[in-house]
Amino acid sequence: MTGKRLLAVDVGQLTDSGSQEDARRLLADAGATFPAGFTDADFVVDDYDVGYMPTTAFFDKGGYYRSSLGVGLSAGDLADNAAGILE
């Protein structure tokens, strides 16, 4: 796999932040054009350090989880984390 991929996974039902329908409506209202899915697997919140919404998780080219950043992600944060895994 080459390039960068963006995927949204809603965990609102695991964090009492809303339902799948709430997430669908939010994505539609925001005009999101990237793939989005849902999970009811409890381990996702712990394994990927989901503490706040949104949380951005970074995976390397092999698909292995590397890090997560919560709310307030800046362009610099994104660039710093992506650079380390895209090299």
C-alpha cells in the first residue's frame, strides 16, 4: 500500500457520545468524503488510546498501530506523527 489513507471509525456508542445514526448525520452534515465505519468492540477505545473525540490514530505502512493524538490536533502534530511512519 502506498500513500496516505483516512478512515473514520465511530466509537460513540462505546463512550456514550452518540449512536451510529448520530455519527452518520454528523458525517453527512460535515460533507465527509472519506470512508467511515462503526464498531462495538470495547478494545478499540483502550488499544487505540481513544480518550477524546476526535482521536487520530496513526498506523504505519504495514498496518501496525503507532500512536494516537486527541482533540486539538494541529497541522504540525499531524505532520510530525505522519513523517515518522511514512519514511
